[in-house]
Amino acid sequence: MNRKIDLRSDTVTKPTAKMRKIMAEAEVGDDVFREDPTINAFEHKIADMFGFEAGLFVPSGTMGNQLALHMLTQPGDEIICDYTSHIFNYESAAAGFLSGVQLRTINGRFGIMEPSDIEKAIRPCNDWDPHTSVIALENSTNKGGGSCYCKKELMDIRNLADEYHLSVHLDGARIWNAALATVTELSYYGSVADTMSICFSKGLGAPVGSMLLGDQDLITPARRVRKMLGGGMRQAGILAAAADYAVDNHFQLLREDHKRARSLGKTIMQCSKLVIDMNSIRTNILLFDVKDIPVNDALKMLEKEGILMVPFGPHTIRAVFHFEITDDDMNHVNSVFRHLFI
Ligand SMILES: Cc1ncc(COP(=O)(O)O)c(C=O)c1O
């Protein structure tokens, strides 16, 4: 097959023809002067949607996370997060570099932390202790395999944070997937997190763009820090228009991605050379282990059949589903797996 079925990530999608048309027609202005009407309207819309006062359009999820951590901490603080979290594994140690804080990891299950484990990690207030100031959650999880916090789990963590006067940051790069999987209304997230970063460039399929959400008092100075970091953009309404289109038109499509992940999961269950925990498949990300075959060999076998996935550990492979994957692609992927791994 010539076309590759690209399951390496949900960030590989290209803007659709309709999205490109909307981008071309977007009304724009200089956003550093706050004169881009498309961005201004989009920031209001998304903040309202998630139950926050204000939003700040940023180039990436990493910038959204790092701005949040910077605004919520002082140098010398400690942030509690799961050992699989994106801020710990994939943000180039930015929290230490940009904000002078350290990350305290705890071992959750599929990236989901238990309040009792978080509580044990909160430091006493001695001069010599790092100052615990933030609990950082990820929903859905990436390295945790697409798992999600349900509403109650989030509220339990919010209550714990309040008891200890801590802030909660929510990395919601894939909050759209989590909301569908756990039947959570988007505005609920504003009641459990002080700050949240969300992405439009993952399963929603926008080419670029994320947003930091929080109180106006936090977003106003965060705007200045965004500028310091070189994240002040000019006629970026073109990007906000694509993101807005993605929210309105692609959000509900994520349900299909979740079904497709489960469909491959069921096939993998039948494969004696592979191992999967079906309970771990909650959204569009699938992690499975390879038995007896080196991971890179298994990936090469798949690539020969036109299927791309990524290694995610010594025995683990990750597949991520997105809207460019068709029913025909799924039939092909399922039959290749049966052929290679049963
Ligand atoms: C959970 C999570 N948070 C943050 C990010 C960072 O997003 P970006 O690549 O836009 O910086 C990612 C990227 O994949 C992610 O999976």
C-alpha cells in the first residue's frame, strides 16, 4: 500500500480544505496590540466554554503548561505530578529552567494519581523543605495511555488542594477526549482547576494552537510572560480561526477515534504475541506490549505493511487514532495485526 496509515500521533493530521478556507477568510489584526478580532472572540468563547474567566491563545501546549506553572509558583517551589506526565517527561525540563521549581513525581495508575498518594507527597512547612505549591494533573494522559480522571476524582483532588492551600493545574492537551469518555461537561473543569492548558492541534486537527485558561488576574500577567518567551503573535487570527473551526466541527468526531482504538484493542487481545489491558483503553491512545519480538522489529514489520506507530518503552508500542483514519484503514490494520501477531 502506498499511503501510510499514520498512527504515530494525533498531531499528524493536516488542515482540511474547509479549515483552510476558513483560515483564508479570517478577519485578523495585530494580536500584540490586542487587535485581532478572531483571537479576542475565540479566547472569550473557549474561556466561557470551560468555566474560566479568561483565556490566552498560545503557540503550543508546552507554552500553555509552562506559563501556568510559572504563574502559580515561586522559585524553590515543588509541583506534584505523575511520573508519566508530559511536564515531567517531554518539556525539556522547562519548569526548572524557566520557573526555578522542581517536580515531585508519584506513581499513579496509567497516569492517574490517587489523592492519598498526592497527600503523602505534600511537604511539611519547614525552612529546609521545598514548598509544595501545585498539583499538576493530565487529562487525558499521554504516556499513561489515554486514561482519564472522572468528575469525582477531579473534585476529590480539588478538595485536597483546598485543604492544603495548593493550586491545581490541569494539562488538558486532550481534554476533549477525556470529556467525551467520562461524560463531563466542559464547564466542569473550571470548577476543579485554577489553570488549564488545552490544545487544538491534537485530535481536533488544527495546525497550531493551544490556550491557557484561568482567572483574569492570572491571564493578564501571563500575557506579558508569553511576550517575554517570544510567544506574542501578530495576525494569528488565521490560526485561531482554524482552531475555532476544529472545536465546532471536529470535537464530536473524536468518538470515532475512541471506537477505533477499542477495535484494534480487541484484535490485539486475540494476538498471542502481544499483550494489552483492555481496561486501559479509554480514549484514542492505545498502548500494548510485544512478547518475544524486539519492539523495533515489530514496528518495522508494521511499517512494511504501511502502518506507522511509535516505540513507547522497551516492550511497548503506542498507537494514536485521529480523523484521517478511515474504515478501510481500520480493516487493513486489524487484518495485518491478525496476520503478523496471532
Ligand atoms: C499531554 C500533553 N501535554 C502537552 C503537550 C504539548 O503540546 P505541544 O506539542 O503543542 O507543545 C502534549 C503533546 O503531545 C501532550 O500530549
